[in-house]
Amino acid sequence: MPDAPERPTEAPLRHTLFHIPPAVPFKNASSAYLKQDNQTIWSRNVRNILKETNAPLVDSALKGSDIIVIHPGSRWVRIGRATDKFPVSIPHVIARRIKGRYSPFQPLKRILNAEGNGEHGEDQMDTSPPGPSAEEVSECIHTIRSALRSRMTFYNIPYDEGGSKDAADYNKDVAAEQIEEAKDAYRVDWVIGKSEDETLIGHKVFRLADPEASGYQVRWPIYGNSFNTRYYNCPQAALNDLQTMWDAVLSHELRIATETFKQYSVVLLIPDYFDKHCVSQLVNMLLVHMKFRRVCVQQEGYVACLGSNLTTACVVDIGAVKTSVACVEDGLLLSDTRMLLDYGGDDITEFLHNILVDIQFPYRDIQLSRLYDLHVMDDLKARLCTLSEADVASRIYSFFLRAPGQHTQKYNVKAYDETIVAPMCIFEPKIIDFEGKRDSNPKRWDSEAVDDGDVGSDNPTQAMIISTQHLLNNVTPGGPPPAIDVKFEAGKLPLDVAIFNSVRAAGNDKIKKFLQTVLVVGGTALVPGAVHALESRLQAIAYPLVVNIERLSVTTSPPDVDPRVAAWKGATIISKLDLLSDMWITTVEWDMFGMRCLKERSLIERPSTVANN
């Protein structure tokens, strides 16, 4: 059959005479019209309404400008918008006017100190009921120096046995040099006598010449991962001080009025091993009392890892009074790997004070209970301390004493190995008085009534059980409760041992992965040589025990990120992600579910020790 003739192509009928322009070739277009959300008609309408009602407008062009990140700590609190490059950091301390008779607080003892050292003054951080003998204290210091000599011998660095004695002979004859007030660029405007302010916060507290004489009581609301029970008998008093401080920072530093809190959301950073009663009270304060729009809770280890541009690492956060260790894998903090060590930067400060006093510290009347003396020792710790054996040498250092009612005094102090012995206490913690700390900070309220949705915040982790296995009698995870205080005993471990046990708790197949990236953050990470000191000690533990381990690396935050604000920086990053939209807790949800919201509205993993119960 012959093929049908081919039909000619017909032009389509036009239903209109209106010319339809072709599609615009956006490939070569340079216009930014309608490419941002703030250019839409809905965004313009909202701005017009806010202008008519004179309501404050949050810049919608900057994502996260209506989010406030709060990172409370034992010594510092860091608050800022998610769009800020750096937070506002102030000392987390408040001085409140006393109403009634002054009652001093129970002294806190951190370092083992012989009873005979009381001649140096009534020291709030260095005095307590009768302690160990001078022989026991000397033995602990001798153990640290023996470890130092062994490492210096390994690196072929000579050790001067008489270096400390020569330093003591020099310091014995040092006299202070008077500096006139007109020549002191950093002179302090002291608050002497009565003040009109009801409360003083942050740096202003350090200007009090004598808080008791001025009618103030100085308190630090946070200690470790909970409220400071040494200063407060009930959580409401601590929350009152915290709200006063945070309100002042938001109002005076960030220029956010109290009436506009309802327009802002808050990202609250909590410790990896948190106290559920403390977290419950803080979230309730933010939502109910301060009336923020919503709150998101994030753990410090996870956001510190994110702030250091990492997704998988073993995070070591060395704070002022505690050290936290936890493993983060692909952006998720593994709850079984959490370790909470009961020492930090304040222990280094007091230990440095003790060993400098032993070599005739020129400033004889130093007392760490006085805030200006504590500031002197903190400054010396920041400038003197090192963990590099190559830096051990007899050197002369200068420091300035600015005390109320007198001219600034300049002192010279000579030290030898004291500059490295003090920070080595985190690797040789036998010198730390853990029992004295526990007695000075008793547990005043029970958190069992707080239902946290079985996230296991108060239960010993797998890493803690592994760390105390030598003290347990046939105790398995998920079994009957142990006969010892697992959390307390695990908090005494040296830092390098605690890190290895934390990695072991992640599983044998993940040990190598986490040891390849150990991230150290916190103020103590700034000590010179801290990274190498930790890495060499971890290598000595891991290489004989881990088969075919290729690399073990310890690092700190990138050069452009201060390790002290790495966690806050990571929280600002996550605040701008769409992932956060499913983690907000509103006031209505908090009233209905309370702490159980964390089970669904956070990345907190449920530990296996709870899941097996």
C-alpha cells in the first residue's frame, strides 16, 4: 500500500492578539530583583505595619538577628546575638547589698595544703578544717616533679635540681617599686565605703575595695554543671541573681529592652553532662519569667565541635572548675562517652599560688579570698604557666599590685619549674582535694522529681563505669547500682586517661577515628604547649593498647576562633540553620511537657545505660 502523502505543518491558532514575550534568560541577568525574601510583597507589608505601629523592627535581612545565644559558666557568661562576631563576656559574679547581718560563706578548698601554711593568711580558696600533713603534700608535689624530670630526660633537656632554691633566695630580698598614680595607665577606680547601687555585676564587682565594709555580699551563681550550693540554699535565690545579671547585659550591652524580649528567641548552652534540675530551672526562667519567645537547648561539646569547623572529634572542654570530655560523631554527641572531671583552671590558679608561696613569693600578704589578689594570680597564671618542657628555665617575671588605698606596686618574682608544675596538676591530680570540694559544695535539693524523658542526665555513663571498673565488684552496665559513687570517683582521673576511657566507651571500632581528632577548647587550651603535652601522653597510652593505629592528633580551635568562645561561636552557626526550626521549645509546650521536651526537641542522645534498664 503506498504511503499517505505527508501533511504540511500547520501553524497553531492564536487565541489572542496580545504579544506574549519569551522567557527572560536569567543565566546572564545581573539583577537581584525578587531573589531575597525581604523583597517580597509580604515582607514589605510587615515592615509597613511595624512602621505605623512604631514597633521595633528586627532586621529581617540578617538571619538570626532575633536569636540570642547565652553560654553561662562558672566564671564567665557570654551573651550575644547570633549575628554578632563576638559575644559580650563578663565575669559571672554579682555583689548584692546585704539586708541584715553579714554571714561569711563556707571556705572552699581546692588543693591539698599542709595545716601549717595558715600563716600566710585566712584564704577563702586555701583554708579549711585540718587537712593532710606536710609530708603528704610534699609527696604529691614530688610525684609531679618526678614526672617532669622523666619527660625532660626523654627530650634531652637538663633539669636543675637547685632551680627552685635559687628562685627562693632571689625572691626573699625583692622589694616593691612604687608607681605614682599619674603614671599608671591601668589604675582602678575603687568603690570604697557605701554605694548607691543595689547590685553590682561583672567587672564592677572587682572594683569593690572591701565588699563586707561596703555592705555587699559577693556570689558566683554557677559551679560546674549546676547551681553553686556553697552560696545558695535554694535555687530561686540563684535564679534571681542570674536573671538580674542577664537582664543587665541584655539591656546595657546589647541594647535589648526588657519589653522586647518576647520578640527574641534564645539558644541556651548547657554542659555535656548536665544537671536536669538546673537546666529545668534555667529554661523555666527564660520562658516564664523573662518571657522570651522560645528557647532551644544545645550541649557545649556539640556546638564547640561545630564552632571549630569539625563534625567528628573527641571534645575536651577545660573550664574554670570542671573539665568535660565527650565524643561527637557526625554532629551527634554520644552520651555514653561523657566524662565530668572535677578540676579546671581555678585548681591551676590555687596550685600556682601555693608553690609560689613556697619559694618566698615577694607579695607576702596575698590572699585569694580578696578579689584584687585573685586577679593578680590569674594574671600570673596567664603569663607564666606553660606545658612545654623546653620553656622550663629560671626567669624573672614582673607583676603589678593594684590595691585600694595605696599606690600601684611593681614586683619581680623569679621562678623555675613552678611555671610547668602548676598546670601539670591536670595530668597528676593527686594534689587536688576532691573530698574537700565535695564537702564545700553539698547537694541541697533533689532532682529526682524532674522528669527529663529518660535522657539519663543524672546516671553514670558508660565511660564513667569503664573508668571505675577496677573499683567495682562484678557490676555491668544496666545492672544493680554500684556500691561506690561512680561519678565522684571517675572525676578524679588524669585528663589523658579520661580521654582514652571516653573514646573506649564509643566502641572498639570507633577508637581510632576519635583519637585521630581530639579537640581541646576552653581557657586552659591557651596554655603554651598544652596540645603537645596532651598528645604525647595520649600516644603513650594508646599506641601499646590500640592495634594498627596510624595517627593520633590533638588540636585546638582554628586560629580565627578563640578556644574560650568556640562553643558560643558554634551556637551562632547552628542558629542560622534550618535544622533549628524543629528544636524550639515554646512556653505552651514547656507548660505541658516540661523537661520531656528535650527528648523530642533536642539532639541529646539517650544513653545505653538508661535504655537497658
